[in-house]
Amino acid sequence: MAAPNTANTSLRLRTERRVEGWYAEIEGVSGTGSLDGTPEGAIATTLRKFAAIVENHQLDLVREPAWPPPDAEFTGGDLIRLWDRATHPDAGWADDVEHATANQPITSDTSAWDS
């Protein structure tokens, strides 16, 4: 199973005619409400306000999906497939890592922290 690389974010743009003109806002995002004489003007101003909020990192719209998903079964086979898909610096890289880890000196049963 491949890890997802995108997260979906939905926005809801709401417009309504008021006595003063047209009002537009992105629901759930404070500071985007705009009033203008035309619906196009209200929407354009709302989108500019929204863009400024996002550019100033005041709103976290993109959330990285959890992988593996919580409470999902993730087997050793899944780990091997994930390892095989990962990019490695060169063809012998994995062999070098395996050689380095296999040739680590044996440590004593006691740790310096135990003293």
C-alpha cells in the first residue's frame, strides 16, 4: 500500500446580498468577510484576505496524513515494500549500511549510565 502524498482541503465560500451590498466570506476562517457593491468585488476581496492569512501562516490548511493510518495493521512485509520504494544514494548503499551495522563492536552488558 503506497503512502498518500496529498491531503485534501475543502473551503466553502459563502455569499449573500445585504442592504449595504454583497457580502462574501470563507466559512470558518475569521477575517475573510468582505462587503462590496458587486458579488465579484466581495469575492475578490475575500480571496485576497484569505491569501494573506495563508501566506502569513495564520492558518494551517495542509495537514500531512498520518502514515500508517492510526490503528492500521502494518506488517513486516509492508516495511520491506516501503524500504524497497525508498530512494537510496546508490546501488551499494544498503549493503554498506548492513555491513556497518553488522560490524559494530559488542558492548558490555552494563552501561556507563548504570555506574
